[in-house]
Amino acid sequence: MLKEFKEFAMKGNLVDIAVGFVMGAAFNKVVASFTGGVVSPLIGLLFDSDFRDLKYIIKEGTMNDAGEKAGEVAVLYGDFLTNVIDFIIVAFVMFIVVKGVNKMKKKEEPAPEPPAGPSQEDLLAEIRDLLKK
């Protein structure tokens, strides 16, 4: 059983998928950092606030004894839009990577055409002639 698992785990496709997964997770952190540190502040200039903190308050909260707002109900659309931007960037880069890899792959050569032989009609005529004998 251990031998079978080792053969399965060492197949090229599984190793490629694992490497791609790890690289994708690291790349996602880079994109999230870029979006949170560069894109969000620039978009936040338009709204005159931090883009990630944009929210639609449905119900106002009340101040508790510690001076914190409690009981607020809000839709956090700024955080959602930041994650959508992250997804679009990652999806676009993955598209470019896959397109590049597909271009680099060796294009399959078309199969050589079978050698030209007698046509079907010629073979049928030959069979007919043989049966006449």
C-alpha cells in the first residue's frame, strides 16, 4: 500500500499540481498586499476614506462603557470589492501564465497521411474479377 501511494504521489501531474498550488497561494498573498497597500488607498482617495472600511450601515450601534460601538449591523462592501479586485488580478495573471505555457508546449505534429493505395472501387473491381475466375 505504501509503495502504491509513493508511485501515486510521485507522478508528474500530482507534483505539478502541488507546486502550482503553493505558488498560487504565495501569489495570492502578494496580490492581496498590492491591492490592500496600493490599489485600495488610491480608490479610497475617490471616496475620501479607506476603501476597505467602506460599509453601508443598516442599523447603528450603541456605545458601550468601554467606548466601543456595539450592535452595529453593516454591509462591508469595501472589503468585498477589494477581494473582487484581488480575484480579477489573480485570474488575469493565471490566464496569461496558462496561455504562455500552452504556447511553449511542443505543438503536436499532424499524423502523416496514410500511403496512397488503390481506391475502394479498384479493390471491389479486383474482387469481382477474382470471383469471375
